[in-house]
Amino acid sequence: MTETNIEGPLYVARTKIYPQAVHGRFRRIKWGLLAITLSIYYLLPFVRWDRGPGLPNQAVLIDLPHRRFYWFFIELWPQEVYYFTGLLIIAAMTLFLMNAVAGRIWCGYLCWQTVWTDLFYAIERWIEGDRRERMLKDKHGLTFGYLRQLAVKHALWLLIALGTGGVFVLYFADAPTLVREVVTLQAPSIAYVWIGILTLTTYALAGFMREQVCIYMCPWPRIQAALTDEWALNVTYRRDLGEPRMSVKKAELAREQQQPAGGCIDCQQCTHVCPTGVDIRDGSQLGCIQCGLCIDACDTVMRQVGRPQGLIAYDTDINGQRRSAGKPAIYRPIRPRTVFYAAVIALVGAIMVYALATRSSLGVSVLHDRNPLFVPLSDGGVRNDFTLRILNKNAEPRSFRIDLVGLPGATLQAAGFAHQASDAVIAEVGLDQTRELRVSVTLPPALLPRSAVNVTFRATDAVTGQTATVNDHFIPGGS
């Protein structure tokens, strides 16, 4: 048996990262997306949408007590869980499509970990200063002034984290009402529990764990590495343009002597601005979230030294090889896998839109009693019992006629209804509600079939004539 010796630690302690502020095109894009996404998250619960009397007027609401999900003009019931399945498919395919086009752009621009960490970094720089100032303060240790800055920074971090947790629970109840109840300590205890959980996780993940979440905790880097291909654009150090590295003066001397000199001056700015501490010049790495900040940093330095920009860019390894061979760069954003992902998104989206456009405001379901399956009667007849559920998705009460199709001579009765015809039941169902009926189907002995037969329960709106049906079986017993 061969013994394998593993040298070195299995765990590397975290090295604190001090990302430097940077200005440029990709930084502006990130600021814009941060403002848009956080505005949507914090303000959306307070947007109103009139659905009529008796219904909630919050535009986006997850109403767990009444088992409803409201999204502006859309109302989803638990029976319509397939819509959420469709949304999950679209979300997954969108991630795959983004990865196929430009790598981990989700991670770099839209992931909530990135967005909140960016916000926390901005507050840290505002209070403590940029990279060099923060490094010097940590090196010199705690002073009264530094302690005061730390206290202010963490107070603001906690305030943002508290707002994050507080807003999260507003999606599950009427926002203005719940805000008032939380402030006056009258909210349900579960609200305070979830506010506490979201506050602590936001504070810890965005304030302390930061890049550790992206490198160690998140599974997406491993998944996308298996999904990507050679045509996907990734933040790339163009070695064919940057190597060999040397200072500006050495590069000028090398060129005078007809020796090769790359564009990279080894200023380390691309590493200093990286929020995960990656040196992009070492090639593709798990820690790179494709945020493009190193592109902004490199382009800024190149402008200052009067050199061509683009040493770091969204590119492919294929183009690096082509440039080395004197060939023009080529890009293929449209290829079989991107077409496939886009087609799946379009197909599932079209199916969901069609289903929403043609969905019925009336639903009916039935459950046959299992114990017993049938009840023999004294006159030789047989009775089957069912639980019938009528769904009224309208914003007004409705009256429904429930009758039986497919079993001639059968008698339909419902428990608790004093006045009813032998072949139908009239049921009133409130607005946006369901009503459960215990119904019995009785068949005299002369009409009993030899085996189980299909029967159809039909619900008909007494005003509009809209109908919904559901099928089950009538079991005649041992005859």
C-alpha cells in the first residue's frame, strides 16, 4: 500500500484585503446597478396596487396566511406552483446564458453578496480612507481616533443590515402596517426573529466574510467553470500585449535596443483594486468574479503613462493566440449553446405568458374518500363520498351549480345544504376564496355498474356560465 504524504496546511488563514477605489466605465456600471437593485429591494414593498375591495393593495406580497403570491396584476395560488417552476427554469437558463456570453458577470454585477459588499466597502472608504490609509491604521494599531471611526463604520453597517432584514419581512405582510407594528413592538415574534437573522447574516457576510463567500461558500464558481467554453468572454490579461513586464524607463531602453518590451509596467494596480485579491495576470482563477474593476485600473494607468489601453479586457484565450499569430480577433456571442439557452428562456416564458393569459378564475378539485371507498345502503344501493373543493379567484362572491356527469340516475347531495335538488348543489363561494364541500353520490341497486366507472363533477358559474370540471371514479362495491 502506497503512503501519500501531504505537505502544507489544509486550510489557509484569511489575508485581509484592502481594495482600492477606482474610477472608470465598469465602476460606473457597478454603481448604477447597485443603485437600481437596492432601490428595488428597499422600495418595492411600499408600492401599492389596487386589486379591489377585500384584497391586499401591496404590489408584491407573499401572503402566507392566505396562501397567495401577488405580483402587481398577477395572483398565484398554491395550486399554480408550476409558475414558480417556470421562473426557476428561466432563472437557471439566464445564469447559464450570462456565463456562456461573459463568464461570471452575475457575480461581478448583480449577486446580492457583491452588491452589499460594494456598499459596505464604500462606507469603509468614506470613513477610514482609501487602501493606503486603511493599511496604515491597521499597522499602527488602535488609537482613539481610529476607534471612533470603527464605531461609526460598524454602526452604519448595522443600520444597513437592520434595514435589509427589516425590509425582507415587509414582503410577507402589509408594509406600512408591519413597519408601525415593528416600531411599536407589536409585531409578531417571528418578524423579529427573521429581522435578527437577516441583520446578522448581512452584517457578517458583507462586513467580514466578503470574498470568502465568493471563494469558499458559493457553489456557482465551480458550476460555471464546468459550463464555460473557449468562446465565453472573461476578464483576461492579454499576455501577448503585456509581456514581458517592465517599468516605463526600462521599456524605453529595451525598445531602443530592439528588445521586446510589453505594455505592463507591473504597477500592481489591477491587484490593488480587486475585491477578492486576485492578480488577473496569473490567469483565470476561482476568486475572480469578473467585475471588470481591474480593467478600469489598468486603463487609467495606461492613459497616465501614454500607452495603449486594453491590456486587461473582456476577451478569450483564442483571441490571444490569434493576435500572437498576426490574425484579427474574433468573437462568437451567438453559437449553439447561447441559442439553446435563449430558446429555452423564450419557450418557457411564452408558455407562462400563455398560461397566465388563458388561466381560469374558477377551479375545482375532488378527493375520493378512502376509508371506506364505498358505503352499502339498506336498500341495496351504494354511496360514494367525496371532498370537493371550489376555487373562486375573482374579487367578488360567486354562486356555483355543482352537478354530476356520466352517472345517470345518481343522486348528488352535500352535507350542510338543507335545500338542494337531487341532481345538483348550489354553493356560494366568497371572493378570492376556496370552499370545501362534503358530497355524496348515491346510486340505486338497479343501476349499479359491474365495475368502477368514471364520473365528472362540474361547477358552473350561475351568472357567467363559466365551467370547470374534475374527474374521479364511482366504485359500486362488490357487485
